[in-house]
Amino acid sequence: MTTTADHPEAEPLELDISGMTCAACAGRVERALNKLDGVTATVNYATERATVSGLRRQDAARAVERVRGAGYDAHVRQDPDDPWSRRATEVRISSLRRRLAVSALLTVPLMDLTIILALVPGWRFAGWQWLCLLLALPIVTWAAWPFHRATIRNLRHAAVSMDTLVSLGIAASFGWALVTIVLDVGQPGTGFWLGFGITPAGANAVYLDVAAGMTTFQLAGRYFETRSRRKAGDVLGALNALAATQVRILRDGTESLQPADALRVGDVVVVLPGETVPADGIVVAGSAAIDTSMMTGEPVPTAVSRGDAVTGGTISTDGRLEVAAESVGARTQLAQMAALTEQAQARKARVQAMADRVVAWFVPAVIALALVVTLAWAAGGAPLQEAVGVGISVLIIACPCALGLATPTALMVGIGRAATLGILVKGHDALEASGRITTVVLDKTGTLTTGAMSVQATTPVGVEERELLAVAAAVERGSEHAIARAIEAAAARAGAAVDGATDFRALPGLGAEARLDGRVVVVGSPRLARSRAGTISGPAAAAVRAAEQSGATVVTVVRDGALIGVLALTDTIRPHARRAVAALRAQGLETVLLTGDSPEAGARVAATLGIERVHARVLPPQKAEVVRALQAEGKRVAMVGDGINDAVALAAADLGLAMVTGSDIALKAADVILVRDNLMVIPDAITVSRRTLRTIRVNLAWAFGYNLAAVPIAAAGLLNPLIAAAAMSLSSVLVVYNSLRLHNMRAAA
């Protein structure tokens, strides 16, 4: 049987696309690619990537040419952290930043001059209009070029977008101002509605501030939108950084250090203490405690020996292993997590999707209306300058600046306010999505708990508690395990001396051994205790059973072959965790506990915090499956986690939230990073999101309502262009003001 692995040309081809400015652009590229024979293509505007099926890799040039023919640029994607895509994005952001800075710096004095001098004739000086024209020229040409370029490209393909109306508004405002200044065409001497009267004589530069302001506002929105999407490859790069770059391959009894890509299925690799397991496989020799926290999120290393399975990306902490590789390269669990994360993220961003749908009919309708109104007034006998003025009024007042600002400004203010509350939102789409969440999935270790072990119960046998802790801590002082740190901390709290241990020896996967005051002390698992002291009975046996049933980790202490005590260690629940869960439930949200730990440990934490639904012993890919199962029930899911094991689930969820104390992978996979060291930040994040989403709805309602009401008034000739420009600006100001009210939000704790 053949597979796509046997024929790489059968695998889908991925292209990085540059030059797209809205969802309509993605649709245009997709239609262009689908015109190729036998090709099925999908284009994701959020990740700026196309997936092309039915085309051989050696024929990729055909797809690239097709994209370029549509007016965009493309490049065959080489790896998860493709440098071409990163460079294209960086160039675009830098370009927008420069254009925005220049536009803003020139717009401020220009607006002051045009507004003040136009309305106050006594303050005018010779050549003031030409000065305004010179200030406006670089704004409406160089700074506004991205909009003009997109419009030209759209017109070549008989299409329109938000850029089309913005470009026309800028061009019409500047063009009419230029005509009136050069030809000294005054405004008609008729009155206008609203009691403003005619435009003051000689104020022929009044449209320049409209063109400049429109350019600056739109550049700001485009700049922040582009920045919000610049994280497509971060997770994959971080995941790939976990993989071993070199491996020790054992052949014919000889070890040789080789590049990781030389490893093949069936090879035996040697993993020394502190080294990363390079592939998924089976231990054929040796034993060790494997740090799986990057894969499972749990702080306690897992003991492995001959016959046990190990996963690539995990670390041997204290022993030498020989591992027979079963899955290498792209087939390892780590690589599959990277692929799943990429697929999940690719489904997310839909910034301005609604605005793009509206623009599809709104833009051509406004352009047609402006032309019809101009021709109607001219045909009705009105002077040309009056007819053109009415047409420009329609075009200006209908320009969707408020519509374009409604979502970005609210999201920007919401994101800024969230940051002051300890909530870092990576993208506008994340904040918008979080306002619709119905279910919150909470990871246990590192999220609801600290991820640090602590001694919760001690059961001395024939000794005092202080002596038990002193003996255990003295031995564990030579270990690097999280358990050792917890025992040392408990001994310090009890004031027990922990010096004097010699001849320390780690027992991989079991515990540690040392000599203390001439006596042999062994600290480790119940299995180790039984091998050194025989059967565990009486109060000690009861303590072991109780600890295991509650989900605690059990540590036994044996001295000279006699059991002297049992320690029960648990992960510490974070302060405010119960209050945070209660706050989430008060917001009408369902809470779900997700953990890779035992059912007993999960049930204990859930009962303590008031969480009714628990999923335990869940592997990383299964965590994402749990999230998708909830989504299949019609729920909008937020995932809160902190470990590498949570990365896929964080990306698969409608909203991923990561604790700042978590791994780099989790932080990069998440949409929102929770910085404040208080779990009340989780309900705060939901509150901020809901308020922001409500503000967006109000802004959109105003923007649509304003256009619906103002366009007929302008078409009737009741607004001159100056008042139309002021009304357009006022509409934008009101939207911004409403968004600024989000600064008044307060943290719950």
C-alpha cells in the first residue's frame, strides 16, 4: 500500500501569500488558484497562507504565477518558521509604521490650519491654501499609497473593497480642493440646512483635512490589524526547539554522535542524564526518571525502565537509557503536536469579516449613488461646482471611517485596558472571540495549582515527625526532583537539621539512597520501601492507601531496613482558585477540569474548587479532542493552561488563555496571557471581553445608522462638503469616545 509519505508530490502544497489587505483579497486569491486544472485551494487571510491540493510540488511555479497574476505575491512554504513569510510581514509592518508616523505628524498642523483659517478669514495669510496643499500632498500620495495600490489592483479585476472607497474619498477630497484652489472656484451662494450657511468665501482648502484625517485613521487601523496577525509561526518554532538536534546512535556496541535527521526507525539511541529523548520509542536497557512536564504538565518525573515507552522531547533526569526508535522526525508525538497546533490556529482569525461582507455591496452602492446624485443635480440645472460639491458630500459622508474604526478602536482600547489588569491579548480576534465564550476548560497543574509539590501529611513510625523530616530531607538534599525540594521545605518549616548525609546515590525511577550517621537511609516510592523493608502494614499502610486514594504522591523513608515513616505530597491549590471558579460560574459559564493526572487527584481538586466535570489522565492530543468534543456540542470553549501539553488544546479552543508562569510553548500557543498572579484574572478577562464586544456592537450600530441617516441628507443637497466632512469626523470621534469608555473597567480583585 502506498502513502503520501511514499509520494511527497501528493502532499498538499502550502504557499505563503503577501499583499492581502482584507478577506476579499483572500477570496480573490482562492478563486485564482482554483482555476488551475484539478486544483482545490483554500486561502486563510489570518495566517496569509494557501493550501493547494492536486498540484505537484515541481509544478508550484504555476500556482505562484497564478497568485501574482491576481495582483499578489506568493512563495512556496519551506518549513514551519518560513523566513520569506516573516520577512514579508516585517517589511509590511515597517512600511505601515513609517507611513502612519509621517501622516500623523503632517495631519495635525494641516487640520489646525484648514479648520481655523477657513472659518476665521481675519487670521488668513497670503498663500495659506498653498501651504495646506503642500502639507497634504505627501499624505494623500505616499502615505495613502497602500489604499491607492489596492484600489488599482481591484479595478484591474473588476472588484471593490474597503480600500476602494477610502482611496476614492481621499482622491475626491484632495482633487476637489486642488481644483478650487487652482481655479479659485468658490462655493455656491446658496444656504445649507442645519443653519450653517454657505462655506466662507476663499475657504477652498476645506477638503484637505478630510483627505488627511481619513488617511491617518485608516493607516492606524491597518497597522494594528497587521501586527495582530504576526504570530503564525511562533508556536511551531518553539515546539521544534524542543526536539533534539543531535543523537547518540548505538551500532555494533559503538556510540556515535550524529545529526537528528540521521535517525531511522529501529535505531537504538543512547540518552544520558540531562539529555533529551530524540524519538518516540521503547526502552531496551537502563532505567531513569523521565521529566515529562513539557508533554504532560505534571511536576513529578515518571520512572521508566526496560519495556516502557518514552516520548521524544522528554528529558532523562538521572539515568542512562537505551531507546529503540519507533517514530522519528515528523511522525513523533512532538511533531504531530506542532502540526495539530498549526491546523488549529489556522481556523481562528476573522478580523473585520462582517465589515468586508458589508463593503461588498456598500462600496459600489455609495460610488454609484455619488455619481447619480452629481448627474441628477447637473441635469436639474444646478451649477457644476454645486453638483460636484453635493456628489463629494455624499462620497465623504458615506465613507465608512466610523465603520472601519468601530471594531479596531474598541478592540485596541479593550486590549490596552486588559493589559493594565494583567491580561495580555495577542490579537484583536482573540478579544472579540472571548466575549462569546460559554465554557471554560481549566488545566489542573500549574493553572489551578502551583505546580510545586508540598508535604501535606506525615505518618511517623517509631520516630518523631521532626526526626522523620530531618532524615528524609538530609537524603533528598542531593536530588534535583520537585519532591526533594518539597521535603526540604517541610523540614525547614519544622526546624529540622538536614546536614550529614554522605554516599548519596540516585535510584532511577525509585528514589534515592544515602548514609546518615553511619546508617543507610532510603527515601522513595512504596515499591522501594517494600524491597528494602518488606511488607508495609499498620498505620503506614493505611497512610499509603489514603494518600493514593486522594491522588497524593507517596514517599516512604526506610532506615537500616526498617520503615520509619510515610510522607504524602500534593500539588498546592492556588490562592483565589475557588473564588475564581465561583466567579466564572456566576458569569453563567460552565467550568471543566482537564488534567493528565490521576482521576483521584483530579476529583480532589474539583471537589475543593466546586468544579463538577472532570477529565483525567488525558494525553496532549486527547486534550484537544476534549475541547473539540465540547465545541461539537455547540459550546464556545476557552482553554486555560500553562504547559507544553496544553499547546494543542490552547490552539484548538475558541480562546486560549495561558498563565504567564507557564512554558514558552503555551504562552505562544495562547491567544491571551494572564500576567497577574491571581486567578481572578480569568473572570476579569471574560468581563473585559464581554464589555469590549458590547462596545463593538454599539459602535457598529452607530456607524451603520449614521450612514443610513446622513447619506439621504447629503444627496438632497442639505449639507455642504465642509459640514459633511465635519459630520464624518464627528462620527469617528463618537466611535472613539465610546471605545475610550472601556478604560473605566475595574478588576474584580
